[in-house]
Amino acid sequence: MLNDLDELILSCEDPRSRQYIEEAVTCYKAGAYRSSVVACWIAVAFDLVDKIRELSATGDKQAQNEISRFEAIQKAHNLPGALAFEKELPLMAKDKFELISHIEYLDIARLVEDRNRCAHPSHVADNQVFSASAELARLHIVNSVNSILSKPASQGKAALERVLSDINSKFFPNNFEDVVTLFEAGPLKRPRGALYNNLLTVLLKTAFSGTDHAKFSKCVLALSAIKAMHPNLWDQFFPATANKIIEHVRAEDELCQGVISIVRLAKLGLWNAMPSPEKMRILTFIKNAPPKLFSDLDWFYIVDKLAIELIAAANERIKIATFDELSKVDWFAIPPTLIDRLIIIYSSSGNFAQANTHGRYLRQVMQECSPTYKQANEIIRIAARNDQLKHSNELPSVLRQLESIDGGKEAVAQLMLDHDLNIDF
């Protein structure tokens, strides 16, 4: 579907940019296609100078130097200097200020070439002059608007630094809507692919670097905002960028941090974007988690809608955990499988000291996460069959903690009767 030229003009938010390109569109509609191509280049040249001037006003040293040179040329009425400056504009925009990409530079270079053909007596053959077609004029108008005129001045390193400065600032908003509002007021409103991907890379690397919670939260907010603002760019860049970062995470310490980052970034679709081999590698690491990762396993039970296979891998690790590993974790969220594992450990108590130690920790866990009727039944069953448990000092306290099950104290008493466990509690 062809772009509507009047809508293209409206996409240029800067009034000067709209004014520049309107003349080219007017010529196109009148059938003056050579004039349209010439006017199109004039619009691009003026707009690029204006954008460099804007960068200069923000303190960009290179931009200040170029604007000083341009103003000196104007003041001296230096025609050769003006022509040279105009000729340098496309390369300047690409290399010095990153206002355009390499592909966009080729489009602009073609515009300059066609502008020269249209503005000067150019013969195709001895008796035939160069004549611009409607398609050629329209192509240059569309490319000029999409590549330059509709974009803000800052789109390269300066734009990235500006966005990162906002994110790192202590004034960065702490809610999603305000972050979107902030981003829409800057270069991220209509970002080029390069800017979007570079920001995405920086944010993901920061999230995987083991930074403090506040900085991680800022990254998640920023990532959520750019995903919502530009879903097409997100789908284009996010999977490849994320996987490139993850595949280089190999050392144990890096993997521990990386796994937690994957879990905490679940709502952004990171896990689903990973290829199967990488998923397998991460799942295997979780099932054999070293102590550093094990102490953070409660993240798997805090995050909403986490992938089932990730939770299953964490459950597998808990099922083989030692009492020492379990008791050293400051659980923020009690995994459902933790009580089952503690019951097995409790049942293996070989003396009163172990029975009291294991029982005390089991009771503390059940204060945070009420046991099920099935778990209560198993605790009473093993207590009735293990004399070290039956005669331990901690057992009455463990039994009292079971009263949170359906049926309360009466249900516990009935279970004790069923298993022939006769003690006062």
C-alpha cells in the first residue's frame, strides 16, 4: 500500500521539517518531478543542518564545531565552502552524529545523485535529456521523511546517552505509565532500529550483571515501556539480543545471577524467546544448583506465571537438598515442596538431637506455610514409627502446628489415633 504523502507530511512533527517537504510534495502533485527531487534534497539538507544545530545547543562538541564552520561559511559568503559543506552532510549525518543508518545513507546518497541529474543539464543520450519519473520523486519523498524529516535530532550515541541518563537518574519514574510518558517526550518516540537495539542491549546486560534491586527495577520498567511502545521493534530485536547475552553466560557465578534474571524477567517473555538448547542448559543448571543459586530459589515461587518447566526444575533441586542447605536459606516465599522434603529429612533423624533440630525447623516452616492434610498424616505416621521422633522434646510443638489443617485439633487427634501415636500435645 502506497504511503499517503499528506500523511507523511503530518508525521514530521517539527514545523520546519513539514515546511521543507511540503514544497517537494506540491511539485510532485503538479507533475514537476525534477523540481520535486530538487526540493526534496533541499528539505533534507536544511533539516540535517537544523538537527546538527539542535545537537550543538545540547553541548555536543562535534556539532558545535560543524555549526561554527557553517556559520563562518555563511558570514563570508563562501560559495565553494557552502557547496563542500552540503556535499559532506550525508556522511556527517551517518558517521559523526549517527542521525541515519548505513542503509539510510545509501538512500540519501542516491537522492543527492538524482538531485544533481535534475538540477543540472543532464543528457541521457545525444538528443535526450534526463527526465525524473513520478515513481522516482515519490520514492525520494518517502525515504526522506521516514529516514530523516520525521525523526528527532538525537538518534545516535547522544540519544542513547540521554535515555540512559534519564534511567539512571534518581528522578526516574517508578511506575509504568510515567516511564512511557517520559520516553515519548524524547528520542524513543520514533526510534531507529539501531537506537532501540542498542538500548535493549544495555538494559539486558545491566539486568544480567547482578546489580542492586533498585537498578534492576529501573531496567524492568524501561524494558516494559519500550516493549509496549514499539512491539514490532521488540519482536524484531529482543529474541536475538537476549539470546546473544545468555549464550555467553557460562561461569558458575554468572549463571547463578543469569538464572535469577531470567526468572525475574519472565513477564517480558524472555524464557519463551530462548532456543531449546539454551533452555535445556539452564534447566540442568537449576536441577544441580550450587549453594549460591539455591539460596535464591524462592524467586521461582514469587514471580507470577513463571514457566512450568522452571518451577519443576527448582522443585527437583529442593527434593535432593540437604538439611544444612535448606536451613541456611532465608525463604521469602515457601516452596510447596519444601515441607515434603523436610518431612523426609525429619523421618531420617537418627537421634534426639537431630529429631529436635529437624522438628524445630519443620515447625517454623509450617508457621509460614500451612501443611496439607496429607502432610500432617505423613508427619504423624513417621513419628509413630521412629522412637527418636516419638520421644523428642520438639514433637508436641510440631503436632500443635498441624492444627492449621482442615478439622483442626480434632483432625490431628484422629490421625494420631489412626497411627497409634499416644502423646500429649
